[in-house]
Amino acid sequence: MRQGATGFTAAAGTQRAPGRVGTLLLAPLVAWALLFVVAPAAIMLVYSFLERGTLGGVLWERATLENYAGVGNPVYLRIVLRSILYAGITTALCLAAGYPVAYLIGRANLRYRNLLLMAVMIPFWTSFLIRTYAWVTILKSQGFLNSSLLALGLIDQPFEMLYTPGAVIVGLVYTFLPFMILPIFTSVEKLDGALIEAALDLGAGPLRAFSRVIVPLTSPGISAGVLLVFVPALGIYAVNDILGGGRVDMIGNIIENQIKGNARNWPFGAALGTALLFSFAVAYYYVNRRQRVAEGRA
Amino acid sequence: MSWITRLFAGWTGLVLLFFYLPIAILILFSFNESRLNIQWTGFTLDWYVKLWRDHVLMRAVKNSLIVATCATVVSVVLGTAGAWLLHRYRYRAAGLLETLVFLPMIVPEVILGVSLLILFVQIGLQLGYTTIVISHVTFCFPFVMAAVQARLAGLDPSLEEAALDLGATPLQAFFKVLVPYLMPAIVSGALMAFTLSLDDLIVTYFTASARTATLPLVIFGKVKKGLDPSLNAISTVLIGVTVLALFVTEALRKRNS
Amino acid sequence: MRRFEWMRWMAVAAFAALAACGGEEKPAAPAEGAASPAEPPAGGELNLFAWSEYLPQGVIDEFTAESGIVVNYEQYASNEEMLAKLTSGAVAYDLVQPSEYTVEAMVKEGLLLPLDKTKLLNLKNIGQEYYGRAHDPELTYSVPYMQGTVGIVANTEKIKQPVTSYAEVFQAKHEGRIVVLDDSREVVGWALASLGLDANDVTPENLEKAKPVLAKWLPLVKVYDSDSPKTALLNGDVDLGVVWSGEGAILINEGGGKFSYTLPSDGAHMFIDSLAIPKGAQNLAAAHQFIDYLLRPEVSVKISADFPYTNPNVEARKLLSEAERANAASYPPGSPKLTTFKDLGAAAADVDKLFTDMKAQSGS
């Protein structure tokens, strides 16, 4: 029998039971998850039930639910809804803008593909702060964009772009586009050209081949991309702070304020974080479960 | 399909323009005479000179590179192994484990940073390279794992069977068939991990020490005074080195093939 | 596979090159090229935890060159960040740089060590007006580092009439042309001051009174920025601001002469940032040595040159240039009405909530 520890002979859609070797190999991952994921999350959870200390931090005297009561306050709910709106718009724009790019890179031949990937990633090896401030330079009333538009005669007064919700969206899309492109790229890359040809042979026009065959086949990449953009976008606070002039407060800003700002209310920040985390953990678990069922892994 | 491909190529060009516009501006301003990144006043190389002499900034660059490299390597190992194990074996807690692994991507950075700080203090781990790398890996390796998982989902088992039929040992089959197949996903995951680590600010703030301060920390410190162009200069240098490395690699590859 | 091999070698080479020029922390390698002894550090290490961009690196390097003490300079951008990391116990800091209300809170919690004044011979350089302040009357725990105010900056080319009070700033005609600090205590404090109330008197009744004031003011604000409010003013995106005096001073110096700085007649916040030694400090000798070093007039002027706040060191003030002393933001003329902040305890959260609420209601 040529089945060793790597258990290579299983066919697609079926998996083996772990056995001792399988469990042992997974141990490092489990240990990591327990130590550096569960433990900090547990700390956050515990803190959310405590009272704030005078200098920040927490008091260990008694447990309370008042922090969660605070989460439901309309002041913060409004901001939560706004965060969801901005994150949603950003995700949609990233998907629309990023899919064609990911598709092109995925279908390109090897040499161009790697060059294009690097081309996409290189801007993000500069500091995030500097990039965002570069956008300030571009969007401000005496900035690059306005100067160019004025010079081209397309407008006669500087257009107010900076410190608006639009600027925030531009900044967010800019920050998260690679997070959408890369997962979709990996999906596109493994597309079998034969399938596409078959679709075309059977009479589908390119557009139909695209929407009926290609897009559904790349859905794991799309889901991954959506998750990787939407969720972090909810927690962001620096981009909207800088490009929105501090007027577009999102959940991330509120939480930051509790811990790093004047409020010195860690338990409340922890409660907000836990609420955020919990909703998404639940949503992710169910989406993931459906995905695994579809792939035959559940 | 060619008109769609051409359309997409044009669109990609526009997207790349979008990506590089701020980069072009920041490179341009690294040669600007004025300290404030506001108006062009004249050409100078002073900021590059200042950069060279700024030992704090250069040490930060070194720290960032060390941390990013280590974090990427660990992330690739953990992420690939995790993805493959979850694909190969049917663990009962698979769903739970996957959710846990992706949790750090959901937790707001401030909270992750503070929690990890508290954790490190509790287990008596001193702040330094180790703590930074651990924190980075925690939110980086899920990306590698996700990328590799997506790719594994389309793995054709007949590939592996063919290798084994041709007399390869399972280990050989793993490294000579599976890993090359996974390479695009590993590379894309590794790229993502490296980028995330290089650029992280908040979590690093809470888990770094003064001597291991990374570039984003040092840059953030300078925001108050106004980001002076030596910071643009360092970004330009980093980009320059990368692009140069790319060109050299390409040239060498062409010569070899 | 060969391509990846080459990339790896490239990476290693680039990395090694950067590591080489990055340089180790030789205690004697200051950028200005001062005399540098090449001996190993003699006086140990100093864990300094201070505001970002508030201490010139050159001053630190010169201290190291002279004393042999290696300074590990960690930075923070808010008092709360400092407290977070300090109280976690992760690092034993020898010196911190809290604002006045944080000093008050830390003293109350027993987080600061009393200073050994026999080691601070230069303490006599601090002006008398810094004694008798509520947070530390005898300067037992803290030594003033820099003082400042929060006042009104105006672009006199665009704003023709003088703006001297909060009400004059927040007029409808200035809509969309104002930058303010993104700080709940500041903004709410201004609202209270404009009503004739004490900025520290944040009872629920007073906060209720401040609410309509904020509701009127905040929709007029274009930018909230505590880090670098001068940027928006220099960019011309806004013409009016209520900002830190240090920012005002830089605007006066670098703004082409068109910016003015005035303290609001209703009352302005005066802040005092001080140096203090936290409980748990390991190298008390080095901490005292560093404080004493910074109190030297010739060192203090170097700090003022980079960060034009109000220098509490009277001997240093004598060494300032004419232009520096004339800067209205650094050294406001007259005897303005100034208030320092007191520690608010739990009420700080209420102030923050009010500010967040009013900001959200006025924004987009």
C-alpha cells in the first residue's frame, strides 16, 4: 500500500479520518489558535464584563452588564450602521473594480502574471500613512487633481474633494483593493480553460460564458475577497480619520477612543469589540459551513 | 473572448494608474525642497542624505524587514500546513478551528493589540522581535491559509495518483507534485502576509519595544511635526530596491531560459 | 524554481545591505557629527516613554554621547496610550511625559515616584509661576517640560475681522472653513467656557447646557485633527482653527506671515506637559540625570527651536532669539484667562460620549 502519512490516494470529495498522525500534525495549529487567538479573545470577553479603572484598564471587583447596555445606545448604533454602509460600498466597489484585474492576471501567462502581481502589491510596501497622506496631497483644493482639472479647463472653481465621504471611500477602496484581487486571482488561476472553451463551443456568447460559467466557478475566491474586505473595513479608523477630516467616525474610531483616547473606558471598548466579533464569528461559521458542505468537506 | 480580455486589460491599466498615482506623488515629493509636503518648491537630494544619517529610521527599516520576513515564513508554514491538513483529513472541529483561525482578522486592531500585550505580560514574554512576529503571524497566516485552501478546493486527485503510480513516495509526491501546484496560492498568500506585516501599526505599537520599533511606528511618530520628505525618501528607496530586484530576476531568468 | 532562488538571494543581499547601513545603536553616533567617544555604554540604559515628536533626536544623541547612557526612546500619541502600556507592566519605564491632568491622576493612584531634588540642580531654572498649580503644587513628582495653550488661528488674508472668542469662530459665515482639535475634553471645554462655566465642571447639568452649543458649532467644522491641524490651514482647505499653540507657532513661522494666533477671551486651556518618574523605574539615577540635562538652558533652547511651545525654563527663555520670543503663539502677550485641566475620573467617558454623539449628528 502506498498510502503513507500524507494519505495521498484519497479521491476528491472524500477525506480520511485523522488518526493519530493527522491529529498530531494539526497540534501546532491548534496550539497557536488557542494561545494567540482564543486567549486574547477571552481576555477581551472578560474585560467587557468588568468596570473601568480610573486610569484606563479595568477593576476586578465586580462583574457588570452595563457595557453591553451601552452598546445598544442609539449614539453608537448610528455609527455602527454607518460603518456597515461604508464597508459595504467599499466591498462592492472593490469587487467591481478588482474582478477584471484578478481575471486578467489569473489568465495571463506565467511571466506577465508574476509581474502584474508584483505591480499590484508594490504600492502597498510603502507606509500606509504616507500613502494616505499622499491622497491628501492629491485631493486637497490646491492639490494635484484640482490643479489638473483647472488646467484642462474642465472646471473653473476647485472642486471640494477632500474631507468628504467620497474621499473616505476612495481611500478605503485604495487600501482594500489588493485584498479583493489576490483571492479572486487564486480562484481564476485554477480555472480550466477547457471548461470555458466548452461553454463557448456549446453556443454561449462570451458574456453568458462569463456570467454563467466563470463567475460561479470563481465564487470561492469572491467569497474570500468579500470577507477580507468587508470585515477589516468595519474596524478601520485611520483612513476615514485622515481623509474624512475626522468627521466620518466609524466603529473602529469609537473603540480606539475608549482605549487610546479620552474616554478611558476599556470595558466598553471590549464590549463593542466582542459584539462585533461575535456577530461575525457566527456569520462566518455558517457561511463557512455551507462552503465546506459544497466542497464536500463537512 | 478576446474583446473581453482587451476590455479587462484596459481596465487593469486604469486600476494600476489609480494605484500608482499617490506613489508617483510621494516619489516626486521626496525630491521637494520644502519640508512640508504641500507645494513643490525646488529639487533637492537633501532628504536622501538626511535619511542615510537618520540611524533611528534606518534601524526601523531593518526591524520592519526582519519582522516581515520572519512573520511571512512562519505564516507560510502554518498556513499551508493548516490548509492542507484541513483538506486532507476530516476533523470534527474543522469548522470551529477555521473560524478561530480567521478571528484575528475580524477583531479590531486596537483590541487585538491590547489583548496580546496583556497575554504576553501574563506569560512573562518580554516585548521584542518574538512578540512582534507572533502578533503579526496571528493576523497574517489566515491569509495564506485562505489562499491555499481556495486552491486546494480545485485539486485534481488524479494528479497525485499519477505521481504515486509512477513510483514516487508519498513524500516525494507531496513536494514534487502538490507544492508546485500550490505555489501560486502560497506566493499570493506570502505576498499578502509580507505586506500586512510591513505596514502594521496598531498591533505593533502594543507589542514592540523601543529597540524593535518598526517603520510604521517611527513614521506615525512623525505625523505631528508633519511628515517630512525623508519618509517619502525611504518609501522611494524601498520601492526602488524591489523594482530593481524584479528587473534583475527577470533579466537573469531570460538568460537562463 | 530558479527564479525564486534568485529572488531569495536578492532579498538576502538587499536585507544585508540595509542591515549594515542601519547601524547598531552605538551610543556615540549622533547625526550632527559631535565628538563621539567610541567606548561601550557606561551609565546603563534609560527607558524613556515620551510623546512622539516632542523631543529632538539630536538632544537625545548628545545626552548619550556625554553620559554614556543609552536611551531607549518609545513614543506614544496620547496620555491614554502611555497609561495603557505603562500599567500593563510590560516594560519598566524610567521616565514618562504626562500632561497635567494625567499627572494628577497618576499621583492619586500612586503611580509616580517623588523626585530627588538634590539630583536636580537645574530645577531652579523653572519659572515660579509653575509652582502652586493644582496637579503638583510643589513639583514633587513632575518637572514642567513644555507649556502651551489652545487658541484661535486665523488666516488673515481670508479672515479680515479679528476673531477673539469662540462665538466669533463658530459663526455661520465660517461654515466649512474651520479646523478644530479632535479631542472631546477640549471641544466640550470650549463650549463650557463660552457659557461662562469652568471647563472642568462637567456635571451632567452643565453637559446638557453644552449640548445645544455643540449642536450649533460642530456642523460648521470641516476638519477634526489633533495630530497636525496646521496641514489643513497651510493647504488652504480651512481658514480658521482652534489648535495647539505649538501648531500656531509653526504656522506663524512658516505660513508666510499670514497667520495670527489669539487666545479666546472666554478662557483658554493651558496645558503643562511634564517629566515624571513612574513607580517601577529601574534606573533612577539615569532618569534624574536626563531631567537635569534637559533643564540646562542651552539644551532647552534646542527643544524650543524644534517645538515652539512655551518654554517653562526662564534661563532658556533668555537665550531665545527675538523672533522666537515675539511669536504670539509661543509667548502670548497680556494676561489671558487660562485654565488647566483637572482629572475628571469617570466623567471623562460622559464627555467623550457627548462629543461622539454631537459629532455624529452633525456629520455625514
